[in-house]
Amino acid sequence: MQDGTLLAALDLGSNSFRLEIGRYQSGHIERVEYLKETVRLGADLDENHTLSLVAMERGWACLARFAERLRTFDRRQVRAVATQTLREARNRDDFLVRAQAILGFPIDVIAGHEEARLIYQGVTHLLPHSDERRLVVDIGGRSTEVILGQGYRPQRMESYGLGSVAWSNRYFPGGRVSEGALRRAVIAAQAVLDEVLEVFVPGSWDAVYASSGTAGALADMLGLAGFPPGLITREGIDWVAERLVRAGHVDAVRLEGLKDDRRPVLAGGLSVMLALFDLFGWTVVHRAQGALRQGALVDLIDRASLETDVRERTVRWLAQKFQTDAAQAERVRSVAVRLFEQVARPDPNNGRFSQKLAWAARLHEIGAHISHTDAHKHGAYILDHVDAAGFSLPELHRLSLLVLGQRGKLRKVETMLEDELFVKQLLCLRLAVLLCHARRDPDVATVQLKQTSTRQFRLTTGPGWARQYPQSAWLLQEEAEAWSRTPWRLVVDLG
């Protein structure tokens, strides 16, 4: 990545949407601009996990304003991530289709572990580099992440389903606060976090850092009240709790540093923080300057090189964990990518899709570790449910569908057959699996794949190829028959 390159990260959180723009300079990112809007997307998620139209319209309006600022950016310069509210929302696709059209960039709905990883990246890259063992907590709108790591490397990551928006709505309706309500909210938070001490054993870290809105608001209020700056202490949060209960309503509390956009979710966030202090026995926590959006910026730098792209490391880890045949995976990858390059139209994004096809090829047999029968189904299930660092949920689902569709009938992936790029990836993967059926390097020197019309492909081979490889020729004819039952056609012309 060249010095001076502008990068942008969007965090579509449950309470706020945030846009961070930075300039890459000598391996570091210098902040250029920061925009934040309180959207409260998670506040209007009903008991059926359905987003209201009003909430979606607030989100779309915010993204339209962000889009104006990003008009000169290209796809490689922007990462937009969505968290717990859109993980939960049953109608998230209704929001995302229009949101992505407005923004002009894809929006990745990320799993809780991926959110935790990016948070840790964002926090630690704004701290001095050291071998310090760090526990990072992030109280978001509808989820709370806890991460243990050393230096820049996270070691354990968990995401819990509670946060400032969810707890404020549930235990402090209408903004009313009482001692009993606060006590119930803290007990409920401890119940959700009950297993945290089994995963994060006290004594396994040197310092605790808290990031994002709740931590920032508490640190600001406490610093202005005379408590040690940049720290959140047990004495301090008890002091805030006492004043909040005494006021009886979030609108009535008077605390210097409390911003109006934080006021409606203060009680919920405070109750989660109190629960964490109680469970871990903390006396002091450091306020972290970094957060999810800074982690997403760091990830953009990593993705600029395959060697530093965490997704590449994840693919290697999955291949090793499920003991895939590395030689066969490499054969299939090589053939699939070669065929894809023959049908991919000139487009700067095709290299990205070629890489994702390569990952699918390298993981196409991970299900065989469970059972050779229906291995493609087992592999698809693994990819749809694994905590895969670096990947968004849609990315993993697309990989799972490629693995699912690598052989057999195409009806199981028919919902994706209107996506031409997916069809090309799938066709090339299926052909590669077929041509490598003997588990040795296939003779593909004369094999050519072309797109001859909008929905038709033609595969040709050199003279005598079919006689030399009769089993492969028969399998190719079977493949053409399989595609004839879809809106697409594969014509096989064997020499």
C-alpha cells in the first residue's frame, strides 16, 4: 500500500453509525476525519427480531450522508461492518440491499468473534507496542465483547448478547431509573456473563482496557468530576450510579461530560459495566482510544497483501484442522482459477473473486474429515457455522454454497443462479473437481472455457483428448446435462 492512501471504515453499530477516515503513512494510519451519528438501529428491534421501517430509514439517511464523503473512494479503500443488531434482525436483507445501494460499498455483517478480533486490533494498535497481556472489553449497543491477548495478537475472544441499548430498553423503560431496577439489571447482566470467568481466568492479564461508547462516556464524566483522567474506577462508577438513581430519570441527571446522545443508554451501559467489575473484581480499568472502526482500518492494510490477510491464515488453519489433502486441494485450486481467468470479464474486482474461488477450492474437502458420504454438505455446514477470523458472515455463506454446490444436482444452490459471478465461480470449481477426479495433475493444457452468450459457456479440448481421458470426457458430458436443468447451459466440445 502506498503512503498517502486514504482508507475508510464504517461501523454500523446498534446505537451509532461511525465513519473513520485515515491516511496510510509508513505502516501507520493517521486520522483525517471522524463522523458519528446516533441512529439507534437496535432500539427499534422488536421481540420478533424485526427492524422497524422508521429505524431502517434513519440508517439509510445516515449512510447517504456518509456516501457523499466517500464518493472518491474505491472498493479497496473502504470496509463497512455491521454488528449485533443486523446479526439478529430477521429482515436484515431488507435493510442491507438498500443500504449498500445508497452507500455504494458492500456492508459486511460480521460474527461476534470477528467483531471481537477487530476491536482488539483497533485498541492495541493505538497503544504502545509491548508484550503486555491485555484484557479488552467493549460494551456495545446489543453485544459485549471480551478479548484476551498479548501485544497485537488476540488469544481468546467471546461475544455476549447484552449491551447499553438492549439493557436500557429492557430494565429502564422510558428512561426511569431506580435502585431496584439498577440492581435487577446488574444481576441479569451477571447471569448472561456467568461463564466469563471460565474463559478469562483472573490473573492472566496485566491490564484491562475498555473501548467504545459506554467506556468513553464514563471516563469523560469521571475525569471532569475529579477522578483520575483516562481511568474508570470502581469508586467512580458507584458515584455515577448513585447520582443516576438519585435523579430517578436519565433526563434529570446532571453530570458534566454526559452528552445528550449517550443519555438514553447510560443506565443500560452502566449496569453492564458494574456487572463486569463485580464478576472480575476490578478496581480500575483503562479507557481505550481505539475501537472496532480502527481495527477495520488495520484490516484493510492487512488485506492489501495475501501474506498479511488474516483470511488467508484462517483458510490455512481450517485446512490443517480438518486434515484436507493439501496436494488435491492445490490441484483443484490451480485448475479452478485457470478456468475462471478464461471467463472472468476485465474488472479490477475479479482478482478478489478469483482469490475467494481459490479459498473455496482449498477448503472443498473439509467435510470429508467428518464423513466421505455427503462431504460437500458437511463442508458447507462447517463454513456456515465456524468462527473464521477475517471473514464476514456473507463471505462465509458464499464459500459454503460453493462447497455445497461443487458436485451433484444444482437445485440446492438455485437461489444463487441469478448471480453471474457466483455461477462462474461454481462452474469453474465443479469442472476443477471433475477434472481432478483421479487425484493426480490433470492434462488441461488444451482445455478452454469461454462464455459464448449471456447464459451459455463452451468447453473445448484438443484433438484426441476424449480418447485419452474417457472417464473425464464422460463426467464432462454429465456436467453439461446437470447445467441443462438450470437457466444456464454448458456446451462440451471434446476433441
